[in-house]
Amino acid sequence: MHGQRIGETDVEGTGTEGNGVEESDQVRRFWERLGLPGLVDVHTHFMPERVLHKVWGYFDSLGPLTGGVEWPITYRAEEAERLALIRDFGVRAFTAMLYPHKAGMAEWLNGWAVDFARRTPDCLHTSTLFPEPGVETYVREAVEAGARIFKAHVQVGAYDPADELLDGAWGLLAEAGVPVVIHCGSGPMPGKHTGPEPIGRVLARHPQLRLIVAHMGMTEYEDFLDLAERYSEVRLDTTMSFTDFSEQFAPFPRRALPRLADLGDRILLGSDFPNIPYPYVHQLEVLERLGLGDDWLRAVCHDNGARLFGL
């Protein structure tokens, strides 16, 4: 996979060229055909511009977290343009997945998120956390300020999610019923604390924690399906899973599709917009390509998220 490139404006099999009006029409046709009022996307990234530009710079540099794979950012644009585009796609609700890579950063990001949520009513107020002294205090403050969802990134933060420093915060979020999108799978590259075992220890202590496993748990898909089957509040998001890009280095096992169908009420649409190396519509098309039916697609692309967040 080293040095492989997926075209910035065309993905084989999508029939998409460019990322403007034509793609917006394609996205809208997808959900209109299903009789939906739009989409609910639980995994999109909005963050302070200088932080986002550093994230883009990391993807450009082919760092270890990309697995050495060329990763062109399809929607590299200013915030206002990105907001206009995701709304034009018909995404009714989306998130501002932001995450710290070191201590002392989470509380500052949460402060930015409060302001972003105030000026962006269709964005679910998103907060984050890190294993550090005071984490339970600022998590409580974020919940009291209206946070609807949290983001945790075990891979980038390089921390054990079962760290004792986080135990009170997980308990608080479980009690409040606030979902947490967590990147804890080992894709595209494993980290010291990725995989099902560390987060499994968290769930053993907090079985009612509303955990949304990002990327379907890539690359340990079946292990994370196990956790979802064991814990009724564990969900998985589709982010980048099943796409032509990801299937080349982390294919989803087709033998697990019946389990995916059975968990249809706990699979949520996620895209990773704007940091994806292909058009947004491709994520929708590959979900349809799984052949799990329109009822499953309606649940995943809208109804499950709408129910979870009371939309």
C-alpha cells in the first residue's frame, strides 16, 4: 500500500466527478430514494482552523497513522465552505470530532466547541477528554454546557482508555447517557492501546457507557462486533469502512455481514468529512453495495442517529 494514491476527485465505481453541485445532487438522490428527510452523520471533523490545518499537514506527510498511504484531503476548504457543502448534502445533524494529543489540550478544545455549537445549531455539541488530573471536572462542565457527544482518540492520544484517571469521566458519561465516539481499533496502524482488550476493560466497569466504536473497529471488526453483541449500549459507526480505499488494506470480512444486519439498530453513519480521500457519496454507495436492504440503510443513515440524539 505504500505510496498508493486514490484520486482526489474520482473513485472507481462511484460515478462521481468533482465534489460540487453534481455530488450534492447524488447524495440527495440517495436519501430521497430511501424516503428520508436527510442524513445524520456522527463522525465529521470541525475544529479550530490551525489545529485542522495541522491534521491535514499530518495526512500530507504520510505519517505512521496513515500507514504510509497517500491520503489526499478531498474537502480541503475553509470552514464556511465546508459547512455549506455538508448542509447542501442534506446532512441534518453532524459532529465536531476534535481530540487532543497531549495533556492540557482537551479543555481548550472544549471551550472552542462551546462557541462552535452556539453558532452552528445543526452540529451536535461535541467535546473531548484526555487522561489527566481534572478530567472529570471539565467533562462534567462540558456536559452541563450542553455537550451531546464526546470524541476519544486512543490512537492519536496514545493512552490506555482504562487509565484510572479516566474512570470517573467514563462513569459520569455513562450516567448522563452522553455517547462517546472512540477510535480504539488498530486501523490504519496499530497503537500501544488499540484493539478490543483495553476498551473492553472500560466496558466491564461501565457497561451502560454509550460507546460508538469509530470505523467499525477497523481492523478488528469481528472483535468489536463481539463487544456490541455483549453490551447493549455499544454502537459502531461506518466511517471509511467498506470503501474502496479501506478495503485495500483492511477489508471487512464478508462472513460477518449477517451480524452487521442483526445489529442494524446500532450501526450509525460516519464519514470522516472533510478528511476523506474520496467523495462523500462513495461512503453511501458502498453501504448500499453491502446488499443489506433499504430498511437497514434507512436505520444506519438516519433513523438510528435521530433516535439516539432525539432529533
